[in-house]
Amino acid sequence: LVTGGRRGIGKTMATALAEAGADVTIASRNLDSCIEAAREISKATGRTVFPYQLDVTEKNSVQGLVDNVENKFGKIDILVNNSGSTWGAPFEEMPLEKWDQVIKTNLTGTFLVSQTVVPIMKRNGWGRIINISSIVGLVAPPDFMNTIGYTASKGGIISLTKELAVKLAKDKIVVNAIAPSFFPSKMTSAFVKKFGDEIRNSNPMKR
């Protein structure tokens, strides 16, 4: 199960899982895009790819998805928590509703989907959860990046991952986080276009 699997890093991960032999569910708010991405991945890999509309901030939406996936495939072995959003504004000007929106999508969404999937993994005696954080969850973001809610949420995902890794180890459920830096996607396109040189020069390989 890959949330936010219709584009960007989520679609890439869903494709890689299918290439490795997994049947995959990709889920996001935009069902049409999910259907198209599922068709592409299935055609390229020969695996079953199930598109599903999902709002990670709504418990009923998450429960409905998880129930449907379990009914269709019998279990959920791997969960990739990739759904995310951001909002740009200086710290002093960040609207509270946008802060809440980003925290709810990125951090609460990761918690809620994990909470709903883990009982299935416990029943099966095996599971893998991969949470998508960000480099800004580990180190201070560059000065041009005014996304305080995003930064805070990604740091929270790392702490959540550590807690779950300890609590779920006895159930043979392994929990890790990946913290990418900038890579080309719709979310980062404006940053990369405007600050490409600064981004490249901030890392040792200049890329």
C-alpha cells in the first residue's frame, strides 16, 4: 500500500515494488490520476495495481481503504506512508489553517494510516512500514525555504518512526523512515526552478 502513489516519489516506489513482484495499491485524493498511474504501472510490470481514493486525514476514509485492500489481497505486507503537502509563507505570516492542514496531512496522516494497517500486520506476524520524511526533518532548511509546517511535520515523522520501530519490533514489524533532499517533482518544481544553483551547491556532489 503506497499512499500518495499517483506521482513523484510515491509512483516511483509503487513501480519498484511492482517490479519486485508485489501487487500494489496506490491511493490519493485524486482518483482519476490514481487510475491512470495504476494502469501505467500494471502495464509496465504485469502486476495487479489497485487505484483508490483516499484522504489520509479522515479516519473513515483510511479505514475504508484498508478494509478494501485486505479484502482484495488478503493482507498488507508493506506500507509506504508517502502522502504529503506543503504551504509556503514566512514563519510570522504562516496562516494557522495552513499549518494545521500540513501537519494533519503529513504527520497525522502517517499516524492514522499506520494505526489502521498495523493490526493486519500483527495478525500475519510480519510487516514493513516505510515513512517518507525529508532532509529538513533532520537539519535546518535553507533560508529560501519558508515551509515551517512541512519542516515540523517531517521532524515529527522521524520521531514517530522511532517510537513505532521500538513498539512493533516484537511483532516482527520493521519501521523505517527515508529522508530525501530535493528531487524533481511537482511539489519541488518551483524551488528547483528558482533556487537550482543553491540546491546543487549545498551538497558535495553538486547535483
